[in-house]
Amino acid sequence: MEKNEQELAFPGTDAGGFVSTGMTLRDWFAGQAIMGLAPEMATGDKENCRHIAFIAYEVADAMMEAREKCT
């Protein structure tokens, strides 16, 4: 993935100048995507869950690419 893979979803700085890195935007997108896929994970089958997690990151990657093209 390109340079934006590590772009932060919730960066912030407190009053003392401490920078909180939070999570990457890619991880945030994957977490959002997996919410729509969650019913598919209800079986409890670990292999199925791994596959769905993989799909969530594929969706996140597509979202990152679309974001690059739109900005």
C-alpha cells in the first residue's frame, strides 16, 4: 500500500504536546466494514471469521484508494 496506509484516524495532541497516534485510517475503515459483515461471522467458524476479516481489509484498501482519487 502507498504512503497513506499509516495515516491516522484520530490523531490528537494534548495540552502537554503529547501526540496520541490512535489507529490507522485503514484499520478504522476495516473496522467499519466488518460491522456490515458481522452477521456472517455469527457461525463462530474461525476459518470463516478469518476470511471475513480479510474481506474487511480489502474493503478498507478500496476505500483508501477511492479517498486518494477524490481528494
